[in-house]
Amino acid sequence: MEDILKRLGVRIREERKKARLTQEKFAERVGLSVDYIGYIERGKQAPYLKTLERIAKTLDVEVYELFLFEKGTKKLKTGDAIKELVLSVRNRDPEDIRFAASMLKQIFERVKTIRSEK
């Protein structure tokens, strides 16, 4: 899961910089500490789903867009990818899992649309 947190942090940092926000201004608008934003951007802290919603809203992007990573350097096997997904939802609130599942559906639909446009 560490890899996905780093990739998520990179995407958040990219979008923050694209919005021309410092970490301080961004933290203020999201309602978090600058230290916490730094942890998220470095992939050291996994934000709660509600926090991701606030981050996305502040950056004027959809939540799923924060998970549209560049193609990775290492290719996961399907079994490994499923294991990583299952581990990421273990011990989570069922409402959060449902929310994450609905986000995944949106991501997959968007990816399908993007691929069909190419």
C-alpha cells in the first residue's frame, strides 16, 4: 500500500502546484495542518475518504482524478493487485468501503472512456 500512498501524494502535490497553492494556503483551505498535508504528499499518511473529498474540492477536481496515476514502473499481477485492494479496505467502516467502491466504478468508467477516445 505504500506505493499507492506515494503515488497519491504525488498527484495531490501536482494538483496543488497546478492550482498555485502553497502547502500553507492549501492546508488552510482544506482545514488541515501543514504537517499533515506534508505527510500526505510524501505518502507517509493515508487520508480519510472525507479528507480526500475536501482535498479534491479545494483543488477543483473529482476524487477519482487523484488516483489517475502515470503508468507505473512495475507491473502488478492481477492477484497482487486484488490483494493490495483487499488489504486497503480491511478494518475500514462499511460506509467507507461502499464509498470507495463507488469511486472505483467511476474511475473504471472514466478510464474506459479515455481509452475509447484514443
